[in-house]
Amino acid sequence: MGEMFDVEKLAGELELEKSDITELLKDFAEYLAKTLPDLELAVGSGDLKQCRSLAHAIKGSSGNLRVQQIYDLASKMQSQADAANLPSLSPLCAEMKELIRKFCAEAQTL
């Protein structure tokens, strides 16, 4: 069992084979790695609409895969973008970058 996800538990909850869960988690890691630069750009340029859209997409995918830490942070980012609270997004984005790094490292061990 990893720190960010539990393949066995997720396989049981979603009624899928462990190999399917492994594939989904690896695909999600790739998606996160590709999406992070766009999220950083949106936050850096103050594009609240794009930031909200990306945070919402990450929230949905992480929620489906029960990756709670990323889900919670993406939800917080989405809420802050909705509230047009741009100053709060930069530190949240830095935190997201670290969580994504951690998730991708863990996913590589599958």
C-alpha cells in the first residue's frame, strides 16, 4: 500500500482488477504531469477561468481514483478560483506541484 493510494482497496471499491487500477493510476500520473505546467501558467498569469477549469478536472479524476490529498487540494484551488482569490492560488499551486511529484513517484513503483 502506498501513501497516496491503495491499489487493493481501490480495486475492491471499483470492482476492477488490480492490473486495471494500476493502469488507471499510471494514466492519471501522466495526466497530472502534463497538466501541471498548464496549471502553473494559469495561476502565474492570473487566468482564474483556466485555473478553475484545470482544478475542477484534477478534482474529478482524483476523486474517482480516491486520491484524497490531491482531491482536497484541487477542490480548495477550485473554490479559491471561484472566489477570485488570486493571492491564495500561488501557494496552493506550489503545494499541488509537490503532491503531484509525490503521486507520480509513487505511481512509478507500480
